Amino acid sequence: MNILFVCTGNTCRSPMAEGLFKDMLRKNNIENIKVSSAGLSVFPGEHANEKAIRALKEKGIDISSHRARQIHDEFDKADIILAMTSSHKKIIEDYLKFSKKEKPRLFTLKEFAAKISGEKLLNPDIDDPYGRDYGYYKKTRDHIEKELMKIIKNLDKLEEI
């Protein structure tokens, strides 16, 4: 199973989600799920945002070697795509309409977390911390982590969704 996290530039939210989820999988000895991230509007090879790196470093997770990737390079590998916002999801849906390839399952991260945990979804979006202060990056990190915990706790339902 390959899960792809997607945001705009692949320097803040999606690398944080990738780093957090890889860490959760490692801590739970789960090896059959591969995780990556990409962006819709990327400068390929760009480093993760310094505030994102710092926010994860506080959790003992190092994403300093992350380099931004364009989503087009990652589609073929993904079984599930988890976008950070409903607008990201819409852009991906539009792209997939014209793709001849097998289509991955597509959700926002929060939509998928709510579905797999049986919770009600109120707002499907994870706000972009880009250009905001460090406290906002920590808030975004914690928001992403909360959603990922719902997924980790319900991995037995992964194939059903």
C-alpha cells in the first residue's frame, strides 16, 4: 500500500504529514505501507520549509533531507492520495479525469481520517502555515498529527475504504 500526501509546494504540510506518518508506522512496526509526498506547484528539489523542519524536530523527526517533488512524478506509485485541502483534491480529480492510468483513491487527509475512524467531518481542510509564524507551523503539525493518529488507530479498516 502506497500513500501519497499532497499540498501546494511540498515544503510544509505534506512533508510534515509524510514525516509524522512514517514515524508512526515505524513506532508501530508497520512495514507494508509506504509513504511519500508531493506538491501541485513545486520547485523540484526545494528543501522543506525551515519552520516545518523545526516543528518536526521537536517531535524527534528529521525531515531536513526532504526535497520537493511534483505530483505528476508520484501518481503511478500511489494507491491512496491524501490532499491537504478540498481545492487540492479538486485539482487532482480534474487531472485524473484525463488519465488513462488506474486511478488511486482520493480524499482530503481529514476526510479520510473521519471516514476511517467513523467520525463526522466538519471541515475538510488543513490550513497552510506558509508565511506565518512558527507557532502556526506547530499548530498545523499538531492538527496533521491528530488526523494521522485516527488513521493509525484504524489501519485494519484501510482496505475497506
